[in-house]
Amino acid sequence: MLITLYLSMIDSDEDQLKFLQIYDKYHRLMFYVANDILQNDHIAEEAVQEAFIWVARHIHKIGEVASPQTKRFVVVITEHISFRIKKKEARHEDAKVIEFTDTYVGHSPDSTFEILNHKEIIIQIRRLPPIYKDVLYLYGVCECTTPEIADLLGISVETVKKRLQRGRALLDKKTGGIYNEH
């Protein structure tokens, strides 16, 4: 059974219980999200399984199971895995795939998310375009590292850094300079 596989990836009993609660609470939502993107029950279930492997590997990043942050976290993971699978399927069908490629030009991200309170950050991040919203959410709210985000989204660490940089600039603009790092 897959649950046993997921649980074998988690060391502590407390984290295993948290994982089981996440599985019970969000499995159907994750399947709905994946199936909406992939339009195929079988492939959607594979995407959800991959998402749960990612959740198990990063269970320490998840706080309260029933929180809006956890719900968004599992949805973001499921969306990106589904889009990655969809892109891979399209390649097999010789479809044209649009790649997002950015080059890193400057400084690395830091912990400036402390400037705005947690709730305000989430509100402002949700208003950003998806290319920046998901990266900033995973980095600032879920406290994922840039390599973890790159792994999840299937992009390079440098692309993650560039999207963080550009997303921060948009946040700065939206918050009237409150977010300015200088």
C-alpha cells in the first residue's frame, strides 16, 4: 500500500500522524486539482502520488494540518507536479512546449519576509502572477529553500532566485515600498 511507503519516508511518529491527517484531509482536493489539469484519472492519481512523496519528504515544512497555508501548500505542489507531467506528456506528443527561462542577475534571497506581518504577506503574495506567487509562497510562507523549490517546480535554482527577485520587486511596488530591501 502506498501509505506504508509514504510513512516509511518519515522518521517521527508525530510527523507520520501529521502526514496521515494531511492525506485524509487533502487527498480528494489534490486529485481534483490534478485531474482538472491533466484530464485523465489515471495520470492525475500518479500526480497525487508524486505530490504525497514530496509532502512526506518535506513534512517538517508543514505546520497545522487544517490551516489555509497547508491547504495552499499541497495545492501548489499538486499543481506544479501536474503541469510538469502535462508538459512531459505534451513532449511525447511532439507538441510545442513553452519554457519559462530566466537568468539570475543579482543577489540571493534573504529573510526580508519579516518586514510585513505574516497575514499581510500571504494576502499580497496571492495577488501576484502565478509564476511569482508560487515561488514566493513556498519560500516566504512555507520556508522552503531555493533548492527544494527548484526540485518541486522542476526549474533551476537560478530560475527560482530570479523569480524571487522579481516577485519581491512586485511586492515592493504593491506595498508602496514597505517591502524594499535597501
